[in-house]
Amino acid sequence: MKLPKTILVLTFISTAAGCATSEPVAYEGLASAAQLRPDTSDKTGRSPYSYRTQTDWRQYNKVIVEPVTVYRGKDGQFGKMAEDDRFKLASYMQGKFAQVLQQRYAVVSAPGPATLRVRATLTGGKTTDPVLGPLSHIDVAGGVYNTVQSARGKEGSMTGSASYAVEVYDSVSNQLLLAYVEKQYPNALNIGANFAPMKASYVAIDKGANDLLARLR
């Protein structure tokens, strides 16, 4: 017996909401964990904890991008993401962050004047369900749910994501200038990001790299 369409829609939305991953936390294994505080200015829910000093970012024109590490703390949020996928995502993050930061900074390898040091840590990730991910973005019920989520700037149904922490230091003094934890994911209406298990996580990293560059203003 077929269920009425209204029941199918409500069932789908309930399932999608129940599958949403948790928001990032102030991961206790981070060097900046003691400095991170709830960020009341974040209205998106993607970056609930941060730390920032009064910094004139214009005084910096070079950056060291440290190798991205995979977080090993018990409060990590990788769920069922395979170990190999975690390392691949961290490697991609390393290259993408360096590529985007190069738009404004010379990427260097040694500390020096006017040089920032960026440390990024991949703290969590979620792959897209290979069946429900694509289906939920072409199905009528999924379209309704994801349209609402897109308007709210929230996570789409059955889609992947990436969570990470960024710590930015003065390379000479080692003073912590900026730190935050963040979760990124594709726009809920980005259908193309849901047709491969890891695609959404890579899109999330792309967004995260651009977000970092915007913060260094």
C-alpha cells in the first residue's frame, strides 16, 4: 500500500533532521582550546567557538601553511568516515588553503617578519550517503526540505560535511592571533555535491579556505 505523499514528505524530513551531524565543539586537544570562547556574533551555527586579538592584518604579507593534521582527540567528529578518506581530505585541505591564501600572501616555509603561521586541523567529517544523498536532492520531498534549509543557510539532507579548527600565529613571536572551529557544507540546493561520497566534504573545504581568507581582514 502506498503511503500518502504528505506522510512521505513528513517521514523524509524527520529522517533527514535526525541524521544531521552535531555542531563543532571547542575540541579539548587543540593548542587553543583554553582560549576558545562561544562566538555570539556567529549567526550561522557553523563557527560557534572562536578567539581573536586586535590585529592589523595589513602588516602581514607572507604566510606559512603548516601540514594539516587529522585530529585524534576523543571528541573528534568523524563518525563512519574511513581513515583513508580522512587523510585524503586533510591533504586536499592543505593544498586548498595554501592556494587560496596565495591570493593575498606569499607562501613561505620559514618564520620571519610580516609572516603569519596557519595551523589547520581536520576535526571531523561526514560522507554523503551514496543512495539517499542524490535521491534526497531530486525527490519532491527532499526538494522541499532542502529549499527551506538553503534559505536558512543550513545543512542539506543526507549530505557530507567537514569540521576543522584553524589557529593563526605570528611566526616570530608565536602569539596566537586568531583561532576558531568551524563546520562547512555545500549549499543545501547544490545537487552536484551529492553524487559522490566525498564530494560534499571537498566542497566544504573550498568554502572553508575562502572563509579563512575573509577573516584575515
